[in-house]
Amino acid sequence: MQRSAIKHCRNCGVAVVYRIPDDGDTKERAVCPACATIHYENPLNVVGTVPYFGDKVLLCKRNIEPRFGKWTLPAGFLELGETTAQGALRETSEEAGAVIEMEGLFSILNIARVGQVHLFYRARLLSDQFDPGVETIEARLYAEDEIPWDDIAFRSVKETLDLFFSDRRRGQFGIHHVDIV
């Protein structure tokens, strides 16, 4: 993964240098030569839901890049101060205007090449009426055989949908872990 290149220390503003810290670390980090602060760059968490209503799932058509015009589950970056479930609920409300009841964690997808971890929760829709936000062109319910599979925005969403419908057919939902390489 290409780093975002921290340029200045967040504590004192001095230009950082990239080196292996003297504290026994084994990775190159942004280190402040003035105050010795080590700046760590960690994966971003993406949180969302698999909202379902009967035998259908809710997908959102993206009104933003990347993948403008493609379909996705409601999801986005976790904000500071939120739990993963709170963030997933917020994203579902913001992107789809959907009213849901949160259920269990469903899938954890590691996408190391872009420095992200995606977490999706199952969520029961309490209504089939939606009020999409500015990031969504359209929010719509799809049965498995109606999903526009060739127009799904992200592999993590496709993997999660595949797992959801597979578990639904079995009549038992699990927690899934996937490494996307």
C-alpha cells in the first residue's frame, strides 16, 4: 500500500522523517526529529449494513466517486467517537434514508492493498420507504435474482451479498471473514 506521506508532526509542526524508530519497531514510520513523536498510519474502517426486507436487500446507487452510478450497500468510513454499529446505522440513514433495526455483525473484509477493513451488519428494514441522501441517486430493494451483479461498485459488497444469500438459503447466518487480495 502506498502511504499517505505524513509531512509534518501533528504535535510540533516540524517536518518528519521516515525511518524505523529506535523503540524496537520493525516498520518505517513518520518520526519527528524534534520531539521524537512517532506517527502511525493505520487502516481505515468502513462500516455498513446489509438491510433486508423479506427476501430482498436494499442497494444504493452511488452519486459520488469512486464508482459513480454503481450499486452498493449503504456504508462509509467510521467516524471518531462511534462504535462500528453506530457508524453502520448512521451510514444507512445518511445514504438510504432507511429505518432499520440493527442485527449482528455479518462480515469482516480485509482489503490490505488499500489499507481498509470493511465491517457489515445485518439490519432488518422496518419500512420499504426510503429517503436517499446526497451521496445516493436511488435506493431500491432487490431480490437475489434481480441484483445488477455486473454493476456492483465494490468487491467487498459483492462478497457480502454472496455470503448473505448463501446463509439465507441455509437458514442460518454466521459471521464471515474474508481477505480480498
